[in-house]
Amino acid sequence: MTSPGRRRAQKQRRVRRRRLPMRYLLPSLLLVALLAMLMLRGYVHSEILADHRVRPPVSYDQVPEHILKGGPVIDARDRNAPKALSVPEKKLVLTFDDGPDPVWTPRVLDKLKEYDAHGVFFVTGTMASRHPDLVERMVKEGHEVGLHTFNHPDLSFQTKNRIDWELSQNQLAIAGAAGIRSSLFRPPYSSFSSALDNEAWPVTQYIGERGYITAFNNTDSEDWKRPGADAIIKRSTPKGTQGAIVLMHDSGGDRSQTVEALDRFLPQMQKRGYDFTVLTEALGAPSAHTPVTGIELWKGRAWVTAVAVSESTTTVLVGGLAVIGVLVIGRFGLMLVLSFAHARKVRRRGFTWGAAVTEPVTVLVPAYNEKECIENTVRSLMASDHPIEVIVIDDGSTDGTADIVENMWLPNVRVVRQVNSGKPEALNNGIRHARHDIIVMMDGDTVFEPSTVRELVQPFGDPRVGAVAGNAKVGNRDSLIGAWQHIEYVMGFNLDRRMYDLLGCMPTIPGAVGAFRRDALERVGGMSEDTLAEDTDITMAMHRDGWRVVYAERARAWTEAPESVQQLWSQRYRWSYGTMQAIWKHRRAIIERGPSGRFGRVGLPLVSLFMVLFPLLAPLIDVFLLYGLVFGPTGQTVVAWLGVLAIQAVCAAYAFRLDRESMVHLISLPLQQLLYRQLMYVVLLQSWITALTGGRLRWQKLRRTGVVEAPGSIPSQRRSGDDRRPVA
């Protein structure tokens, strides 16, 4: 039987296995929070759940006659005895609908304050939620606040549940803004009480049952038509000494004419003996405002706070989208111009790096459990048209990788065995065993063309060159995920390298195909284990030491890219995290002098911008695409996204043309932008979180199949037991 202690230990292990790691939990929570904020933003901007239908008038035979012929205020709290109330003579109740507006409401309030006048503001929940400070100012300055629903729908189309929702959400916004409830209500799209019909009257009765007094108007300024200040004043002026409720607007568009009209209307009517007051005071009724306390107050405050956070987040996202737009256009424009200049430079007739490099070089192949690939790799080197020695550094493989190489019995090929110590130490060990002054490095899953080594080492004819980046290509591009990586390599890596070459700040010598001067490596201390991106680390160290790092486009290497999402995730997670480590490691270059300072003030900002910040913000394009498709404006959103895609397609096509690649794989570019980019975003976000939380990331061995061979080579015999799986 299992002891209690063992059972507890097993239970704890199961709990640990079920517990979601922080690096997965935080991105998930961030995504949920972002979606919630966008949904909230859409809700308070009437983009979600909004109903903009307006019903035409119908018959009014079911509306009591005394209501139709009575005053503009309907008190239907007693369903059996509804009353129509009028404003006394010499009393004017100015009402303003659809606000508060951040531009026009303050100007309206300023005019009322200037002439010591008061009014009633029928606010919508959406606007009150977004501008609570203005609602608070209305109450503090003695004005009344009434409900105008949350989303401004025609209530005759709505169910009772929806009406209750509109009222409760409107009250929630007012409570959060000013700490009060209000018993005044005005229906959207309403006018005179005499216009009530058989569809609107039941709504008015139901509103009364909920404890509200409904305020229509009997003097409509029609300021929403912008007829001019004179016309607004004329339509707002009652006959003789009659009291009136005047309908105006402080939101919904340009209200400059309303403000101009108030500046003349208020003193004119005051000279005629009119008093501008709030509705309940004019009717001699108790105040419409009731203080809110306790949980209702905190709910209201939490609501307006959430809306404020949502608005701020959206503003930041829109700003980020603008930054992305500038970055996309600027980066692609820079890439096109500099890539063209680079290609023209290295392809012009008679171009040379200097004296031809003909001396033998050492090729280092670090390998850990590469039995599927290592034979193809070594045989591709044996076909090289440049004199080489090959050193395979077996980093403690357990699958017989070293035995495979030794059993090939090839000339100028040596195997160096070591206890598993990691790729940087394997390369350093290989450097110590190298016989030649130029060191070529490649991965154990990569194959070279016969001319690759020769093309790769020619830039060393320039004594200023310390390292050379080759042209890494995806060999297994027959699957969708392989095609996406093929596009990324050609466009995102090799086109970038042309640009960085001319700018003198190449960020990375790819591990699949790169070459170094031995003395340059020794001056910077060799390959470092400080980061998970030793190739980026050594490249930055080369720049800081004053060496030129260049790109050799004809030095092509064919590498096996990950064939499943899980493997791709593991690889890019390590790359992005290692790049952040390298940037942080070399951060002092920004303040240093000489070559290190030049790289720090040019290279590091560009690498940080284009390799860290840009990929992190790029998915905003797709986030707003989705938001625009769901909530509108759909047409403008689609056009904008297609415009960005067109820019990317032009750059991709040019990159493929420079590399003399078939354009057929670009068919998958739109899908790559929608799916692949999101994966890279999540990977980068996870890398950020790992870095910020102090997490550590280990090397992760990717599963290889050994299917990649150099173009034109003789296919090797496939081993039995090949279990290559389809793309996940």
C-alpha cells in the first residue's frame, strides 16, 4: 500500500504539473484584459449593442387626451392617474441633450455660469462614462442631471429588459461621476408630449412605473440643424410670458451656434423677467437628485474607472498603431533603398572585397544528437570548391553522431568529442583545434553548396572585415509552415542583412552560415555562454571591437527549419530571449566612444526597434483589423489593412527577386501575416515576461529529419525507420 507521505508527495507533484507557468499565465491574462478593454471601449462608444433604428409615427388613439393636450412633463408613476405638468409663467427650463461633450459642454456651462442661469442636462450613459468630470461639474454648479438612456436607442423598439438595462447603466454612470441618482428622464428621439403615439406611450408608462418623471419639451430650438444663432433664438423664445422647456443640445456635433445663441438669449430673456431654473424647482417639486452611498457608489466609481482605463488603453493602442504605421513604411522604405544600393554595389562588374582569398579555412560543425542530418552536412562540405578542413565537435551526443562521421572515413574531417557543455563551448573547443586563420561555422542540420565556403570567405580580402554573414535559406519549404519561414528568411532576414551591411550594424551572423577571423574571435574572447543567442552576442562584440561585419549574398546555406508549431515556438522563444540578453549585455555601448559607441548609438537602437519593439507592436494591425471588421468602419479598416499588406508584398517580391527565388510561395503571405505574425508576437511577449520575471530559459533540442540537401546534390540514401511526421 502507498504510504500517506507518498500520496501527499504524488498529489503535490500533480498540482505542480497542473499549475500554469507564469510565462504562460501572464500573456493569457494580458490578452483577456486587452480584449475586455476593447469590448468596453466599443460598448461606451455605441459600437456594441447599439440600436440606431428610429420608428416613424403611428396612431395616437390609445394616448389619453389630457396627456396629448397637457404640459411637457409627464408623471406616470401612478399608472392609473398619469399627469401632464407645465412650467409656470416667466420660468424657462433650458435642457441640453446627448452630452456631456468635452468640447461644447464646458462652453455651455461657462455661459450659464456667466449669466447665473441653471438648466437640465439629459446625459447619455456612454458620454457620462467617458467624461465623468463634466457631470460632476454640472451637479456642483447647481444644474440638474437627467437620464437619456445609455446607448441612445429608440425605446419603442426595445424590450422591457433592454429598457431596464439602459436605465440602470445610465444611473451607474451618473453615480460614478457625481455620486447621485436622478429621477428625471427624457427618451431619445422625442419632441413634444403631443407627439406621443401608441408605441411611445406604453414606454412612457413603463418608465413612470420605474419611478421616473419624463420631461419632453414645448420649445424646440432645432439647434442640431445648425440654422444660425438668430433662428435658434427665435425658435427657443416662448410666446408672451409663457413658461417653457427649451430643447437644445450640448453634444452630437458642432454646437458653436448653440453657444453663440446662449450668449444672446440668456440676457435677453432675463431682461424680460424670465428666470432660468432647473425643472424640479420650476415645478415646486423635491430635487431630482438623490445621493448614492455604499456599494452602489463604489460600483459607479469602479465603472467610470474601468472606462477611463479602457479609453487610455485604446488611446495608447491607437498611438501604437500610428507608430507601427510609421515603422512599417519607414522600415520597408529603408530596406528597399538600402537593399537596392547593396545589391548594386556587390553585383557591379569588377567588384572585389580585396585580394582573392585562396588559403584553406577551417569549418566547425557543432553537433548534438544530429544523426539524421550530420551525414548530409559533412558530405556537402566535401563537395566544396575551396580548400577546407572540417572539425565536427560532438557535444556529448547519445545517438552515435560522432560514430557516423568517423565511419565515413573522409579526408580532412576530424571529430572532436567533449562532454555535453553547450554550443558556445563546442565552438570554442573547435577553434582551439582549428589549423587555419579563417573559421567558418555552420549548424549540424545545414548543408552548403559547393561554392558556399569560397563565397563566404572572399570578404576577408578586406583586412577590416572581422566576420561575414552568409545567406541562410529554408530547405524544407514544401509545407505551409515551411513556406512561411521561407518568406521570413528571404524577406525578414536576408533583406535586413543587406540594409544592416550598408549601415554598418549587422546584428547577427547566422549560426547556420558565418565566418570569422581567428584573431578577431580571440580579441573578443571567443563564443560566450552569457546569452542564448551566441551568434548575436559575438556579432555585437565584433562591432564594438571595431571590426566590419558584412553580408555575402552568394554564400548560400540550406537549413532545416522547424516543422511544427511547437518546435518553431521553442526556436523563436530562444532566439528572441537571447537577442534581448545580448542587447542588455552590450547596453553600455550607447555611452562609450569609438567603434563601440558608434554601434551603440546606431546599431542597438535599430536592433531594439526592429527586432524587439516592432514585432511586439505589429499585431496591433491585426487587432484593429478584427475590431474594425466587427464594430466598423469595416470598409476603411479593410482598405487600411490591405494597404499595409500591399507594402509588405512589394518588399517581399523585391526580396525574392534579389535572391532569385520563385514567387509562388508568396501566395501564402496574407495568411502568414494573419497567423504567423501572431505566433511571433506571443513568443516575443513570453520572452519579455521571462526576462522581467527573472526566468531562465534552457537550450531546447529541435527534432530533425535530415531531409534538407543542397540543390543539385546527389540525394543521400534515407535511413530505415524514418518517421518524419506531417506539420502540426
